[in-house]
Amino acid sequence: MYKKISARYVLGFDGTRHTLIEDGEVVFEGDSIVFVGRNYQGPVDEDRDYGQSLVMPGLIDLDALADIDHLILDSWPSPDVAAGHLWSDDYFANRRRDVFTPSERATVREFALAQLALHGITTYMPIGSEIHSSWAEGLDELVDVAEISRRIGLRGYLGPAYRSGVHVITAAGDREVHFDEDKGLAGLRDAERFMDYAAGRTDPLVTGVLLPCRIETLSEDLMRETARIARERDALVRLHCLQSPLEDEFLQRSAGRGVLELLGSTGLFSTRLLIPHGVVINAKDPASSAPGGPLDLLARHGVSIVHCPLTSFRYQKQLVSFDRFREAGINLCLGTDSFPPDLVRGMDLGMHLTRMAEGRPDAGALADYFDAATLGGARALGRADLGRLSPGMQADITVVSLGSFGDGVIEDPLRTLVLNGTARQVTDTFVAGRPVVAGGVLPGIDLDALRAEAQRLFAKMRAAYSERDAQLREPDVLFPPTYPRADIADPIAVP
Ligand SMILES: [Zn+2]
């Protein structure tokens, strides 16, 4: 069955780079693209013209929020409540629990994956929050995620997150990582079993990967075992590190070595490694690119940096800079990491932060950012058939409308999208040739009902912060409203 889609703009791939085709056409059969260009003459069974739209490769999000967002709660704490967002050591030792039931957790996942799809993401590697779980993610939970992902039709690189340590605030108010090694190793066993499950499904849209939690929550043994299994199975590893100077401090205490040393000594550098976020490296410091410096090490080991501009920014961090990492030969890909999973806004912010970091208006080129969201992601995954529209490639396609009055004027369609718009202009997507988003909705999912249920679960999640706080403070104290809430029993008097 040959499907032809056409639009005012098509972003094709000429073998070397993305290239803009005006009044272009893409034809695919099954999961593969057979034609990109103009004046296609071959067979067509289904034909669709998207008009004033941009047809582009599907976006690849390698740190994709697969949860209800917590950034909206915890990215702006005042010093007196910041500690209350973590687990108290009493909660860790005596009262740890799952905030959600397995079926509620599945609803949360459906909500999050639906969000990814509606924001034009076609391939993703999930990130959940462990804060509202009794430890981390388990096998059953990820099997549920995989089934939801398959039902929606996204291409997922999945695995349960595991860790042997948790950040806690002690009664004295100190931040520490408390370890339970058995839980870490059990988590890794679940991760292996999930990889077996994924291999057994033989669904090209589900691939098992190793997704340990933040590096300072892993014991040295857990890192070493992760590296061994990754090499044995040729599996991808994504490891959050180089995102906070605290990591080195904690790791010196638990393992007697810092992040970069441990990546080398445990064998993680010799795996297919993805690292979100890299923001502790200052690439403007000449020492960072000197032989043996962090940029040199990352480049030499073929590490991909998952750059999440919007989330880093909201936690007061930025990559310094995207251009210098690129110039050092490091593969850059993008992630959203928190809500909204909007890589268009991410690219916009990232470009402008790069310009500021470099002090030049031509730094942080949009083409480089768009490459990261497509080709860079594909490269990190080792998939030369993703992230580009040309014959023989996977038909992973995102259609963005540029047809609304509010879009303003079109100069260059990508510039108009990124400077004037958001990923919510996505109207349609295809993954492996199958429609996922159609006309701005997800066929088969009642988005209103799903949103109402997610709102209920969010309230539950927000309330549960109180029981983890060492001082057991009320949610409205931990997360004060922007303005005080008016008491409706006592109407506001207008003088
Ligand atoms: Zn992250």
C-alpha cells in the first residue's frame, strides 16, 4: 500500500544533510520511505495533501518525560522548603511506599506518552521520577509501559530505571545518599529480564536498553555490572551524570573517585553511552578540551550528550556551550526531560542560550539544533535509518501546521516554527508508516478523560510530598501558590 503525503514544505535528506523541498511529496510503503521530492509518478493508494504545513522527520527525544511532571512543583523552591522536596531519612527507613497503584501508574504512563506523541515525538527513551515510587521501576511496570507504547504506536527505547542509593535529608538537615545494594542488583536483574522480554516481542518499535538512575545513586559494583551486561548484549546505556557538582562529592565518599574516573574504571566509557545533561562541563575552559579533559574523554569514547535546554534552564543550568561540544566532535542529541515535551521550545531556548554563552548572534545555529533533534538522536541510537526523510529510511514523519493566523509570516518554515511557534502545531505523525497522531488527536484515546484522571493523580502525587518531608509540612507550604488563594466563604471586598 503506497501512501503519498504532500505539503507546502517538505524537509528531505539528500544523503548528507536535511534539505528543504517546496511543494514536496513523501511516499512510503509499509514502514519505509520510497520517494521524497516532487512529481512522483509511481503507484499511489492513499493520497493526502497537508497544505500550509511542514513535513519533517519525526523528533527524537532521548530524555523523554514518561511521568507526571514534577518540575512544576520543585524547580522554584525557597531555601526553607527545598529540603522538603526530598525523602527524609525516616521516610527512607520506615515509611517508603509507592504513591500510585500499578494501574494508576499505567494511567500516568499513558498520559505522558500521549503528550510525547502529540508534541511530534516519534522515537523516545523515557525518564520517570523515582521520588513517588518505593524504590525505582520494576519489570512489570516497564512491561506496562511497553504495551502502552505499542498501543499508541511510538518507537521506544525502554528499560526499568534502577539504583542502589537514594538522596535523603537527614534529621540534622544534611543531604546524603543512602544505599541498599540488594535493591540495586535486583533492579539490574529486572532490566536484563526486560531486555529479554523486549527481544521476545520481536516488535521493531520496542528495544530494551539499560537506564540506570543518576550516577551518584549507583554503587561502583552496579556501574561495573551495567557496563558488563551492556557490552555482552551490545545494549545502549543512558546514565544521568555531569549535571551537578554534588555528584563528585557523593562519589568520592561512596567510591573514592569522581564521575569521569568512574566512567573509565567501571567500563562504562566502553559502552554505547548516552549522557544527559553535561552541564557541569565548562567547554569554554581550555582545560576541558585538552587531552584527558572532559570533552576529549567524551569525544574519544563516542559518548552522546542528551541536551535538554528547557529543563536545564528551569533548574538554572545551561550547556556551555552546544557549539563547543559539537566542535569537540561530541554527538549531540536532544531531550525534553520535563513538561512540556516540546522540542521546538527546547530548540528555541537552546539556540538563544548558546548565542549568549558564546556572545555571538550566529552561534547555536538552528540547523545544528534541528540536526540534534533528528540525526543526532538517530546516531546516538545507532540508527542510520531514523531522523531523515529519504528513500529506504523508516517512515517516521511529523507534520506541523504553519497555516494559522497566529503563526505570523513564513520566511524560512523552520525558523518560523521555532521562533514563532511550538510543537503543539503538530497535527499528524507517522511511526514506521503507521499513523499515530491524526488531525491533532490520538485515535482510540479519550484525551479529556485521560487529562481529568491525570489531574486527579497529580493531586495525589502533590499531597504525598508532605509525608516524605522531614517536617511533614502541608503541600501548600511546600508549594506555595503564586498568589494566596482567596477563601470563597469570605468574598473579596471591593472598596
Ligand atoms: Zn534528565
